[in-house]
Amino acid sequence: MRFISQTSSDGVTEQLFILGEIPGVLWTPENTAGARPLILMGHGGGRHKKDPDVVARARRFVTGGGFAVAAVDVPGHGDRPKDERYDRIATENQARVTAGEEPAPLIAAFQALVARQTVPEWRTVLRELQRLEHVGAGPVGYWGVSLGCGLGVPFVAAEPRVRAAVLGLGGALASAEAAARITVPVRFLLQWDDERVPRAQGLALFDALASAGKTLHANPGRHGELPAFEADSSLRFFQRHLC
Amino acid sequence: MRFISQTSSDGVTEQLFILGEIPGVLWTPENTAGARPLILMGHGGGRHKKDPDVVARARRFVTGGGFAVAAVDVPGHGDRPKDERYDRIATENQARVTAGEEPAPLIAAFQALVARQTVPEWRTVLRELQRLEHVGAGPVGYWGVSLGCGLGVPFVAAEPRVRAAVLGLGGALASAEAAARITVPVRFLLQWDDERVPRAQGLALFDALASAGKTLHANPGRHGELPAFEADSSLRFFQRHLC
């Protein structure tokens, strides 16, 4: 893990890093040392590790809860090179949807393919982050919706260090099988008028989670309209389960 | 409104009162004066105004948020005399369910009948409570699930002084029509494994609410197993909308 920049503002230190081919960012409280709970955040499709929504939420978790927060670019996103194989599949899928095919099964198959790469990548990133003096080997949480749910569900299912997760804006078709292996507390966010994930698909994914402690939060609005107050609610959820 | 007892413990003053034929209870912060937001609480079927769950939640709202909280007995419950007409209908309904009839439409019709009495009763209680020096005419919230939802939905729909409501454990068959007239912020609680309200009925009631600001919180468990942390979440909801 090689750090390539460090800046601080408003009580938050931001460090950009590279681990192998994976560019990432780590946010921690400024001027503090020692171990703290870590939250990994997955970004949405077409977004990246420093998407404004990701940064705002990360800073809230750092300043409000004293957490360390990290995000990495998904292959083909942000500072990573285009991936020819993924690009080809995406182009093919787009053509199939234009020709009238249902998008949900295509998205599900595509996310499953990408997850075969990102699950081991994220586990490696987690291992290296926990070796840092200002992160340490404490409890780990995961936050990810939309693509961050599609890739996050198999990650949380595979990674025993993750003790609690906020997931959502994803459907059962893509993720139900892995969700049935998740037993840690989950907060699941659903947008009632989601134009990309059919309501029944989202409810079925919540249903599929094996966690005894899971809560669904549903709000009116479209896929991209998660209400701001859910960020504070996520913070309290992580404080309850990781601190 | 005639007060018949007053006790205080752990920072909460509890006053029992009678208004006409309606026995009620008012909880307020001990040793404080002046106006404060008021939360009316509806109790569940077969329960009463001083059910342990009602008392615990009321005390939490008083000590945690400085609210005034009040509850009254539904006709035929608590300190109120048996109501022969309601009893006869309940007995008839029980026989029809035993004979194989679906219970949901019978419960819906019964709650609609009782609500024709409780909506005007609760509006009168609200008016009188707001005349008290230690309550005042500030913002009003409503909290009620199960029967407290069946009777609460038509009350909240009819009473413009109510600015925010926590509802839940109720179904569309009983309440969708009145719910479509509710526009204030609503927190809706649903138990994912509710053995009394079919999941689709609960989701359809949430859907029917006309409120732009409504949030569904669904948790695993049966009708009577609302998780304790939802009480704190309700408190924050009322603080956000009434304070």
C-alpha cells in the first residue's frame, strides 16, 4: 500500500493510496492516533471513490463517529483504466436492452462477474488498511447501495471481519443467493419509487438476508433520491454495532 | 377535564384525568412549567392507557425529549365499562372467523365503527389538554400501532393540529382510504413476520399514505415483537418534526 497524497480539512485527513492496481482513499480524524472502527464504502455504477456523495458521507462518519472510512475504485471506474472485457459486455447488454430484453437479469449477471474480481480486491485492501497504525484491526462495517450493494453483498457474505452493513437499492435477482449467507446486522435502504430496481425485487432482497438483526428503511423517491437523514441514521447504526 | 391523581417519579409527573366518560393519563416533565409539544398515544387492542409498553414509551418521550404525552382508554378497554354493542359485534366476528371467514375485513369494519366514536373523543381530549398551562397549544404528534393505527389513521387524517405521526402494524383494508388524506410526515412500523397483518397489507397501507415525507421501518419478528430501538428512533422523529 503506497500513499500518494495527504491533505486535511475541517478535522478530516484524506490520504490517497495505491494497492497493486487498486486506487483508493482513506479518511481518518485529523490529529489522532491509534486503532478505530473502519467503514468500507462501495460507490455506485459510473461513479468513483471520490464521488461527492461518497466524500460527504465519509466525512460525516469520520467527524460524527470517529471512524476510519475507505473507498476504492471499482474496475473500469475513477482512476482505473477502461476494462475491455467489461466494456464489451456492457455494450452488448445495452444493445440487448434496446432490442427489448429485460435489464435486471443482465445487470445481475454483470455484477456477479465484477464481484468475482472485487471481493478478493476489497479483502486485500481491508487486510492492508488494518495494518496501519491509525486504523488497526478493530471492527469493520460496510456501506454500499446500488452497484455498491451488488458488489457489497458478496463481499459482506465472504468477509468475516465485517460486523455490520448498510446495503440497499439492489434486487434479489442479483444478490439473493449471497444475501442468504449474511448473518451480521444489516440496515437495508429502499427507494419506494425506484425506477431501476422493481419494488418487489428490493423487498425480496431484504427478505433473503439471513441476519436476525436487519431493518428495512423505505422512503418515497427515485433511485438517486436517498434522503439526507438516512446518512445520520446509518451513522447511529454503525455506532451501535461497531463501537 | 377533572384530575383525579398526581404522582411523580424519576423526573416524570403522571396525572390521571377524566373528561366526560373518557379516562386518560397525562405525563409531563417534573418541576417544569410552560408549553411543550404534545404526543398522543393510542393503545393496542385489549390493552389500555397504562399498558406497560405505553407507559415505558411515554416516559422515554418525556425524559428524552421534554414532551407532554397523553393516552386515553378506547371504549370497552381499561377503566371504561364494557360496551354491549361492541362486545356483541366482537363475539359475532369471532364466530364468523371460527366458521372460516377471513378476519381482516371483519377487523377493518369493526375498527371503522369504533373510530366513529374515538375520532371526536380524541379531538375533544386534545382541545382540553392544550388548555393546560403545562401543555399549551404547541405542535402535536400521534403514536399508535395495531389498534392504535386503525383508530389513529382516521384521527390523524381528521385533525389538522397533528403535525407528525408514528403508525404501523395495520393494513390497507382497514385504513387505506383515510391514509390517502394524511399529508404530514409519517414513520410507519412494519413487522416482517406479522401473523395478524399480512405483509402485503402493511406495505399497501404505507403506500396509501399521501405524505411526501414518510419512512417505512420494517424489522423481522411477529406482531408483538417491535424492537426496542424503534422507540428511540420514534423519539428522534418527533424531535425533528415537533421541536
